[in-house]
Amino acid sequence: MTAARLGALDPTVFELAARRVMARCDELARITSTPGAITRVHLSPEHARVNRLAAEWMREAGLQTRQDAAGNQLGLLPAADPEAPVLMLGSHLDTVVDAGRYDGIVGVLMAIEVVRLLQRRDDDTSGVDAPARSPFDFGLEVAAFSDEEGARFGKALLGSSAVAGTWDDAWWELEDPDGTTLREAALEFGLDPGRVSEAARRPSELVGYLEAHIEQGPELHARGEPLAVVSSIASARRFQLVVEGEARHAGGTPYDMRRDALLGASEAALAVERICSTQHHIIGTVGQFEAFPGAMNIVPGEARFSLDLRGEFDGERDRVWDQISRELDDIMGRRRLRWHTREVHNAPALFCAPLLQDVVGEGIRSTLVPGSAVDGSILGSGRPEDPTTLFSPAGHDGMAIGAITDVGMLFMRNPDGVSHHPDEAVSLGDVALGIRALAEAVAHLGAEHRRT
């Protein structure tokens, strides 16, 4: 399948594919542990159900399916040479608590549709359709990663880290809010913790990794553009911080004797906002906050809060963390408090490979031509020479997969930029454009691969 052949397809083919994707997003949204909301966490019964459903859709599209030793659901469209490497396409099927229905999920379902569009079928000598195969000299593999969000055990990218061969056995002792360890959950799910290394892939097995994802911000919406090339994925560090003071009677303790941990932690949270809001592409978020003992009539003796710190470049991110640390030293010193922290996540920035940025850009150029809009999407009047390129402040599985292969990403417009929330959205028209652009990108990569 060449880019030219894709361009000759009736645009309704992409619209029908997009309608399947949107309907399946709705179907997966009904698989949840929280009635009235979408919550689907790692190694849960809901995880098992969505894997089975995704496998069914992969097989229907002609893929050979398996669940790996880390609980990732995979579907393969092999090349003519069974030893050929594969181009991996995909995203994740797990969610945050009270999630939207498109973050990650739409990327998996679009990948299935792209493989459906690109596959080749040849009649065998008996006149029966032979199994589908890749039209390129590499195979195509759809990956539905099992735990990108880290909502259950507090450690993100578990599934893709296993594929990348960077699994840390210390993670088996992580606990969920109910006290269940990751090891116990894996056994209950039907996985053997001793075999997790079997999920790891060698760099020689992969041509690269491409992912389509909604932009988890408002930039494309503000520009009035449906698609963008992703240049890099933010570096990230996550911390759990504890502030220690002294719990005393609320009525009997004068202000000059108080060592109020809650007020110290609150001032620290405001300092995070103040410092990060003045920095370019550095984002700090305090997303969890607790005070103890938590009684109305007791001065809080301890406060705990989280910090999610992201940046385009590792050095800038680390410099801001040092600045925040110095500010906390000052705040706690003035308030006669103590503080300490535990780092729970550290991921370097991932820069998308120049070749994969180029083919994604070519995919967008090939797609955004006059008359290619679906469902009311508004495009420009001519062929875009320079598709928009955006940095991703949100993390993705590509951050882990980048340890073993090149990574590229395609962003789709997200109205108002809402994500990790039930109001998260993407239009049918933009999904249709995204499917075509991703398929075109794969076709361009196939052509480049033959030339080399």
C-alpha cells in the first residue's frame, strides 16, 4: 500500500473507520469499576474485559493476537518475511479515576483501523483468501498497553516499561489503596511475575513506534487546526512530600506557639504555582493534599501532598525543582516545621525521531487538502507546507518505548483542551483525518524503509 493508493481511496472509507472508532470508545466507556463514571485500572477485572474486547477487534481486522507477560494486549500483522521487524502502533486502554473516553483509547482503536486499511490479502492456490499480511518489508503491530496512567499503584508506564525491558522488580511491592501489592494483583489477574521479562522486546525487533493521541491541551483548538506533529514528550518527576509540625488544641494554642503543618504545606503549594508560572514550559501541579489528624478542633500536625513537575528539557525541570526545594526550606524554617520528600517517578524527556516527525508531517500534508474534511471539520484552502509541531507536556507510553526504538506521535485537536475529565472530547471528523494521516505516515515510512 503506497501513499498514492491511500490518496485514491474514497474519503468515506476514513469516515466509516472513524465511526467504528467512536462507537468503540463508547463501548469501552461502559467497562468501568465506577458506576456513572469511567475508571479502569491496571490488573482489574475491567482491564481483563477491555483486553478481550480489543483482541476481538484486532482479530476481526486480520491481526494475530496475544496478551504478553505484563498484561499488554498485542495484535500482529506480519510481513512476508516472518523474521522481519515490526512497526508498533498503539497507546493504552487504562484510565485515571473519573476519566474521559478518548485519552489513550482512541489511539489504540485508530491503530487497528490503520492496519485494516493498509493490510494486503492475496488469494492462495485454492481460491481462498490467504491470511492478511503487511504490504511493507516490516510487520505492523498494534499495542494496547496495560498501565500508562499509574492510577492504581502510583507508578506510571508499567506495561510499556516491561516491553522496553526496563522493569524494576522492586515495583512488585507497590501497593494500591486497598493494600494489594502489584505482585498479588498480577497473580490474581493470571500473570506470572517471574515471567515479566518475557514481555521485553529487542531493539532489532522494532522499526519504530507511532502513536496517535488527542492533544491534552488547547493549542490546536486555539489555532483552529485538526492535527499536529509532536516534537517531544515532557520530562517528568513526581514527589510525595510530608510536612511535620505539632498537633495541638485549636482553642488553647496561641498563634505564636503554633506549628501548623497544613499552613506550611499550603504556602508550599502556592510557591510551586508562583515559581512554575514564571518558567517557560515548566509545569508544577499539586494534585493531592491531606492533613492529619484531620479533626476540626486540632491544629494539623502533619500534611502530605504530591508534586507533579514536568518540563520540555530535563535540566530546566531539575533546576526548577532545586528552586522549589530552597523555597520549601525557607517556608518551613520560618514556620518551625520540618519537611521531607520521596521521589516516586522520574522520566527523562523523549525527543521524537526526526524521520518519524517527517513521516507524520508528510501524513498530515497528504491528508489536509481541500475537500478532505469530514463532519464539519474546517480546513485551509491549500496544501499545508509546514504542519504545526507541538511539544507534549503530558506523558505517554513512548517515553518508555523510546529506550528501545524511535518514537513518533500525531496529535488531534481536543476542544478546549480538557482531558483526564468526563468532558474530554475529539470530533468524528478529526478522528477520520487522524486515521488517514497516520496511515499515510506509515506508508511514507514504508517507502523510506525500502530505500534504505
